[in-house]
Amino acid sequence: QVQLVESGGGSVQAGGSLKLSCAGSAYDFSRCGMGWYRQAPGKERDLVSTISSDGATTYADSVKGRFTISQDNANNMLYLQMNSLKTEDTAVYYCAADCGPVVYWGQGTQVTVSS
């Protein structure tokens, strides 16, 4: 069964850092475009960052310069390093794999940033 499992969420004060991880299984995700999304309470799910199969990255304007996406294809891992966290970064963070006709989603990990 294809799975994406996020970890690394938690509670942190504003200005702090967290590193999210996403572990993929039962599929070679190195061929997929990978990304992180987030959904705050009462809001739509928004794109945070993507990384293509050839390593090209994109970031939402709100996280540029603070977040860094990376991947370890040998171990089917995706990461999101989040620095200088703000209260508005509070959300459930999801990893996703766009593998052609199929998009896989993880179950999400909560990130809470307090002032």
C-alpha cells in the first residue's frame, strides 16, 4: 500500500524552527513531483513548497527565505526545514506526491506557533 507519513510537527514559539519529514513507502517517489501544503483552521489547503523530480524548487511568497524543501530519494524522504516561524504558519502540514495520474497525500502533521 502506497503511503506518505509526515512527522516532526509540534508546538514552538514564534522565531523558532521545526523540521518536517515525510516518509514514502511502496512506491518510487523519486519520479514524482513532491510538495508540502498546509491548511489552517477554517481556510483552504494552500501550497507551501514544491520540489520536482530534477530538484527544482518553488516556494509560496509567505515562506520564501524561511522554509527550505529537500528530498532524499535514496530513502524516499521529503523534508521541510522551517525557520523564523510566525504565528500565521500555524496549520496542519501535508506532504503530497504528484505521480502523473495519481496524487498521494499524507495524513498531516500539526504545527502550532505561539507568540
